[in-house]
Amino acid sequence: MTTHGDEHGDDTPEGLSWRLDADHFPRPVPWMLSDYMRLACDAGFNATARTFGAGVRLASRRIAGYHYATTYHAPVTDAEAKAALRMDRWALPLKETWDEEWLPEVQRALAYWSAFDLENASEERLLEHLARTIELSKRIWTVHFLLVWTMDTTISLYHEAFVGLFGSDPELGEADLLRGESNRLLDSEQALWNLSRIARESTPLRSLLASGLHDEALCLLGDRTRLDADPVLARFAAEWGRFLDEFGRRSSYFDHLTAPSWTEDPWPVLTLVGQLCGADVRKKQEPELVFEQREQAQARLGRYLARFPVRVRKYFLQLLDAARTATALHETHNYWIDQRCVHEVRRVVLAIGRCLVERGSLERVEDTFELGLTELSQLLGEPRSASTDEGWRSTIEQRKLETAGMENPTPPNVVEDGDADAEPSGDVEPSDGFEDDALFGVAASAGIVEGIVRVVHGIEEVRDLTGAEVLVTTTTAPAWSLFFSAIAAFVTETGGRLSHCAIVAREHGIPCVVAVPNATRLLRDGDRVEVDGTTGAITLVARASG
Amino acid sequence: MRISGIVRLNEAAARDIAVAGGKAARVARLASEFDVPAGFVVTGDLLGDRVLPVAERARLRERLAPYLLELGAGGVAVRSSALDEDGGSASFAGQYLTLLNVEGEDAVIDAIEAVFASATSERVESYRSTDGGAVTTRFAVLVQHCLHADLAGVAFTRNPASGAREIVLDASYGLGEGVVSGTVSPDSYRLTYELEIVERSLGEKLTMTVPWDTGVREVQVPRALRDTLAATDAQVCAIASLACRVREVEGFDVDIEFAFEGDRLFLLQSRPITTHRSAE
């Protein structure tokens, strides 16, 4: 493998095809996000690949402001193959490994970050802290991929065993058996719903939220005199604080590093609460009902299992347990690693940014996000001069242009190494993807429902929910699931059966179809559609008038 | 067909090949020395209609009831036991029908009818044949408690390929039909007569036969269980020991069919080892 030797500093082979990571970052990203992904996320993936003796590697890079990624083949030496751990052996002990190894490791890292006094640290201490943060990040993301690969293997093994033993008739309840596990995403959704119930009771708060007067609402929540006089408002303020503390250390979508967190800017949460306020009834299937369905499915299978060879019965039941854990961890790990740990890195970077602004090296704290983490160490640690400062500033300005200048055009989905100019192409004519008035995607959550399309690109666009909405979005960000108790169905352009929204949609019992190409352009606000989450079909019943 | 009698396996008549047919008589004889699934033999005649008239059916239901009750809950295995079956070559190879996990009196009668019917056609043909072999119209059906086998297979007290004086054993998950018929690649062992395991060979074990709603079904063995030996060494030694004891009792080398249900090891069948495997 020849060294690519560009400013990315990576050693990926030449001649690769880079694919836009539209699932996570369909918009341009600041430099540091790509840098962090490469440094921590790719490294974690590749370390895991070596652990399991898998001959695949992940690489990512920023091209014209967008985040691209690729996988490529890497030879596995005989020694590595011999030493490789078998992924399938990790499936059965998954819960144990998470509870006793991985989660404690993540929580130790969070404790380290939380204990460090960012406010009063010297530049020297910050430099050390940054180095430690980078090392911790690599390790955390290794844990992330060990977990993700094991989870995926577990669910795969469960599916294979289930179909092999019982067949693939959907009536058998293969998916039902996995439902009913709580996870951190469902917890946050529940907390948000509870907040909305309290808000409903408060007339002043409710009307401020309905009018989108978020600043006024925040003022109200900080007004001691008002809180003392109004017990409902006080109750909301207390729950609000608890919610932000537990679930607010994240941004709205997938970029928890460079995008502001809810603790810094709680507007998105006020928007969510305001919108849920209007919902009279929660659509979520009652936990008791979900559990009952699960027990029934298990009893049906139990009749057959009772007569199977004892070792098969025992193994299947253990695998079922592990698959339930995997389903829960699918969302829960996202909370602990993708959100909480990355949020801590953001805090470190912001603290360094404040430091650099104070000494005059940077103009704005947010400018730090146009540097890589290694570059940031350099800037912080090297001997300063007017010219070095100027050099960094001009690099930052250049990169900011890229990040901001590409808002409208559609970036190419694939960029080949060696393409002279990776310029994003112009607006692509959306092809008419309808087949007999239907669009098709991957069936992610069963059920059929008719509803009104609402195409949204941001959670702030979701307003005035009536419960009949079919939300149509580009990505499967966990944040969308926070609306699931108040809508009829969910459709996205990207994702797969194991996407966050898929799992949560199944818990709520609402139909969900993912990976429908160009859904946000082919469907329009007001269209009446039938969403079939069992077959993956979205049928146009009536076009919106006008 | 006409039903003449019902004989329990532990009754003397069951051991008589002229009454119970070759297969059932062998099983009955083994039952006196070894753990064999409990059962009975239904004797009859192939003449007349293929299907029992309604009145006959009702009578048979009444007669069968206590025998089936004795076998306890769960399904039964219904097997043909031809009366002119000899120990070696098989004259009517295709007719030996076996129905597993049959549950309920009506289903058992249907199964008995089916087994009788499968024997009828070939025999009627043979009446017209000129080879002159003696053929009887009397027939028997072996009904036994159907095990929920955890592990099953076959064991030889002499290597069937090389003739070496050692025990060769094939075992896999579930009911043994797959191993016996060769549709499953089982684990394979070789042992000395002192019950020392000298070779263990991991088989593919892709599928296993298990009781289903009615009858049985061939399902896939989960991957993790294919990758390991189905039997423990202790189970293997127990099976080999059983094979040796059968050889002692019979006085010649044998090929046995066995099954484990929980901790209990059952003997299902035994045949003398001949140069060519008996087709059955």
C-alpha cells in the first residue's frame, strides 16, 4: 500500500471510491468532524477489524466540505487469523460483556472528563488533556465497534437460527420476541413526553411554546419569582433541568461534536415539547400489550421447543436473550458513546477555543471546529508568533468557505480517487421513482396506515401535529423517534432494518419504511399516502392540491 | 384390510415372528433385556378393502384406547413389520413405511391404514410374479411411544467398511431417521471394545428431525451447534457399551439404532451385521 500523502495524513491505498455518508451527514461538515471521525471512529473500526481477523478497513475524508467514507480490503496475516477472536462467540455473553466491561469503561472515561476542571486549566494542562482525550476517543470507538459488530452478529445469528428452526412466516413472531426491552432512546422519549404533559397544564408556558417564543419561555423558566408563585411551572422547570442534564448532552442529529448541544442551546427541546404538547393521546403501544404479544409468541414457540433436543432448546433461548440485549444496546450504546462521549470532546475543544480566543490566536471560539485535533494540539502547544497565528486563521477561513459555500448543490454520491476536481454536481433532476403510484423501500416496522405527508428537514419544521402525519425525512437520526408517539408513520431516504428509527417505530407499533430514494423530493406536503411497513410500499392515494 | 389382534411388546406372542413380523419380533426380544420404547403390535390381514369400514374403525378405536393410554402422553411411531421379512436381503424394500409422532386415536388409525396400504400394492404385484416366493397376506404394524430424542444414531460392533474389530458410532441431534437414512452427516466416532475413544470426527449436521404439530419436520441445526460435537464422551461410551451388550446377548455382531431422551438411553433396533447393509 503506497502512502497517499495528502493533508489528511492517512495511509489509505490509492484508487478507492469514496461514498457520501448521506445516512449521517448529508450536509457539509466542519473540518474537525471529518478529522475526528478519521482519528477515532475509523481507527476504532480498524482496530476491531484486526481483533476479529476481518480483512476490511474503513477510511473517511472530507471532500469539498462533505464527509465521504469507503471500505477497502486489507490482507490478514496468518498470525492475525490465528489470533482472531470469533465474533459469534461474543453473542451469548453480550449482556455480561456490556455490563461488566464495556459500559464501565465508557463510564470511567466520562468520569475522567467530568472531573477535569476545564475552566481553570492552564494551556499546558489543556494540551495534556487534549492528548488524553484523543487516546480515550480511540479506545471508546474501538469499544463502539466491538459492540456494534457483536450486536449485528447476534441479531444475525438469532434470525438465522429462528428461520432455520421455525421458518419465515411473519405470524411466528420473530420480531415480536425482541420487543419490550427498554433502551436509553425510549427513556429520553418517555421523559420528553412527560415534560409535554406538564407543559400542557401550564397556560403561560403552553402559549409561549405554541407561538415559538422560546427565548421568552426560557426567561420564564429562569424567573425565580414566577416559579415560586406557580407550582406547575416550578415542576416543569425542575423536570426540564433533569431532562437536559440526563438527555441534553447531545445535538439534534448525528454531529455531537461541532453542532451545539441541547444543554448549550435548548431551543430544539422546547420545539419538541411544544409540538408534543398539542398531542392529546400518545400512540405508543402500552408496554403491557407489547409484553403480552411477546409472551404469546414465546408460548407458541415453546410448544415446539419443548420437543426439540435439549441442547438446541437451551441454545436458542440463550440466543434469544442475547438478541433482546442487542436490540436494546443498539440504541443505548448511541446514548453512551456517540452522544455522551463525543459531547465531552466538544467541551474540551470549546475550552481550548476559549483559551485561544483569549490569547488572540483565534477570532471566534467556533473557529476551532475548522481545525483537526492534531492541528489544534499544534496550535495550542507550539511557540506563538504573529505569522503562525495568521497562517492558522487563513487556513480556517478557507475551510469555512467550503463548509458554508456548498449549501445548495447536490454533492456526488461517489467520488473516485484521481478525479481531478471533486466538485459537487449541480442540482439533480429527481427521477420519477413511482411504480404504479407507489414508492418502495425497506420494510422496517410492520403495519398499514393512511396519512398525510409532511416532508421535514429539521425538527424545528415539525409543528401542529394532528396524529395523522406521515413524516418524511432524509436521515434516520434518533431525534426523529422523539415524535413517534404523535405521528402515524415514518419514511426516510436512508437507513436499514436496524436503524434507530426502525427499532423505536416497532416499539411504538407505527409503520416505518426506510431507504426510499428521493422520498423527500417525490412526496409533497399534503399528499395522502398509504404506508405499508410490512411490504415497504408507499402508495399515493391523492396528491396534495395546489 | 382386517385387524385380528393387538399384542404388547412385553407379551410372549410379540416375540413370535409369525405373529408380529420380523421387525416387531426383534424389537420385542430386545425389550426383555434392554430399554426399548414401550409399544404394541397390531396384527391383521391385507385382504379386502384398503380402508377400514366405519364400523371396524369404531371397534378398533375402542380396542386401541387402553393400549395407547399405557404409552402415555405424546405421539407414537407407527412402523410396518412384514411377516415374510427375513434378516438379510429385503424382498419388498419400498413398502416399509414409518410414520413418526402420530398423535390421537384417529391419527393412529389413519397411520395404521397407511402402513397396511403401502404393503398391499407390492404384494398384489408379487402374486402375479413368477419367482414363486412364498408370500403371506398376513401383516403387522409396530406402534411405539415416539421419543423426543435429544441425540440419536447408529452404532456397529464391527467397522462396516474395514471389518476391523472396533466400535463405529454415528450420532446427531434429534430423531435418528436422518442418520439411518443417510440424509444427515453425523458426528462419527471409533472406539475400542474397552470403550476407549480413538477417533472423533465432526460432521456437518446441517439438519435434524424433530416432532412438529403432527408428524415430524426436518429443520436446520443452529450454526453454533453444528460446529461442536453433538454428544458428550460419556454419552458416546454409554452407547458403545450398549452395543457391546447387545452383541453379547445376540451372539453376533450387530448394527444398532439408539436414541437419548434426557438421561435415558434407548435401544430402538438391532440387526445382524451382514456384508451389505440391510436396506429397510
